[in-house]
Amino acid sequence: MIIGILGLLISLYLVENHYNAAGKSSSCDLSESVSCSLVNSSKYAEFFHTPVALLGVLWFLMFLLLINKAFKKTIFITIIHYWAIFGFLSILYFIWAEIQLKALCPYCTIVHFLILLSVILTFFIHKKQEQKPTFKESWKAVRVWIYLLILLVLLFLLFFNYYLPPKQQQEQIAKCLTEKGVKFYGAYWCSHCAKQKQLFGSALKYIEYVECSLPDRTQTPICIELGIKTYPTWIFSDGTRLTGEQSLEKLKTQAGCI
């Protein structure tokens, strides 16, 4: 039960962190490569525009529900074990994502550990069961919940894919910034750059973005020449600069976009 509650609380925090306001750092942003914000705002942090942390919330809610049922019916011990294995297989993707980003999300790692621990504990509890239910019996006991869970996930997918934030406004500002000669200088490993990109959403393709970091994290010659010291850095046509995460309104005003 403690595993489920702790995992749920951390997952809820990661959902909040995913949508964190620009400029607000996470409590687990310890360095450039040890950062919840970097991993949690990367392209790997969403599944069809749905935050994977939100899917983690659903996993832990289901886990807690199954534990509650297991106190009354032992058949649910087996189901919990299967659910824990499913969770473990899911986190393999996120471990791979961290390897791709060359970064570590401390809170995500705690979640991964909790799920692995649930697999180990439920394995031994399941092993001690004298009469183990068949797959058919297990499915019959939990199928309604699984159907409801699938329905809930589909509703989330519909919401995040068809509930439209002001995309038209994002595109208008992005196009205007480029027309005004504004350039966005950033680094692939920078968590603040990732959040800045997230602010533009799909309209980021209209922004003139300049990558300042080479694979070994040294600066590119152009960024050295321009004296880029902070990411993100916005350089305007008149030579003025804005550093750090900026709101769309601030960029729009600074560039003179109407």
C-alpha cells in the first residue's frame, strides 16, 4: 500500500512538473544531466500528446485498487503480480529515453524502483499462494476495470489531441518572430530550452532555432562567436537579447509583433 501511495504522489508531482510554468525550476533539477524537467519536458515525456506521468498516475491508482481488493479476495494477488509486470515492461521505455537524453530524472527513478519492488514483492507473495487462479479466472475478476481503464486512457488521448490550446495564436507569434529576424539559441540537453519549445507546441517549426551544443556538449563555433552564455537566448534584429525562458507575450512585445 505504501508503494502505491508514494508512487501516486510522485506521479502527480511529475504531471505538475510537465506543465510547469516557464522559469520555474523543479526541486529535482540538480544539474544539467540530473534533471526532472529535462526528461519530463522532452519529446519522450508524451504519448500522443498525453503526459506519460499521467499514465503513471492511472497505473498507481489501479495498483492501489487491486491491493484493496486483495485483502478480501486472494485471486487479486495474482492480478497484482501481472499488473506489476506490465508496469515494469512500461518503464523500460522510459529508461531507454533517459539513455537517449543522457540524463537522469531522480523522481522518475524512484517511480521505476517502486514498480520494480512491487514486481519482486508480488512475485514472492504469488509464489506462496497454494491455489493459483487461472488466467481466465483472473480476467473475469478484473475485465470490467480493464475496460474502464482503457476507456479512460482513450478519453485522455482524445482530450489532449483535440482539446486545442491557442494554436493559431502560437503560429502567428512564431511566424512573426521569424519575419522580424528573431533567433532562438538553445541546447538539446537544456531543460529550460525544452520548456520554451513546449510553449510553442507544434508552432516551433516556424521558429528559427539554432542548436548551440555539439554531441559532447561543447559549443558550436557560431554560438561561441556570438558569446552565448545562457540557454535559451533570444537575439532580436536590433541586437537586443533576452535570456532564460520567456512568455509568448514577452517575445511578441519585444519583437514588435502586433
